[in-house]
Amino acid sequence: MIMKRINIQLAIPVEVFDSIPATRKKAFRDAVRAMKKLAVKINEGLDNEEMTVTATIHDCHHGEIGNTISCNDTLVEI
Ligand SMILES: [Zn+2]
């Protein structure tokens, strides 16, 4: 089966993200959730199954010197 596979990875400075109106952020979240409902796992049930029904957001501290906070510490499924 041929899929349209969407990968989006956006690292937005938190100050910029926080300045986005809540209604706009909610509209984006709702659109992502609607697309997730249409998505399927590739090769579901097989050894080579891929988790292709996921979208997450987290506070990323990779750019901070001396960071000890893991991405998974703040990871939330959208
Ligand atoms: Zn991260």
C-alpha cells in the first residue's frame, strides 16, 4: 500500500511559541489530531511494524549547556 507519509519537526524558540495566539495553537493541534485519525501503522502486526501514528511536543533543552533534562521528561503526545 502506498502512503503519504508526513514528517514534521519544528524547533520553535519558546518565546516565539508562547507568542502564538492560543486559538492558532489549538487549531494546529486539532488539525494534527484529525490527520492522526486518518493515519495507520505501516506493516501493523508484522515484525517490521512502524509507529506511524504519532505526533509529539516537548520542551527541548538540547541547546542548553550542561543540560540534564531529557526530551522524554517533557514529551506529550498531541
Ligand atoms: Zn528535545
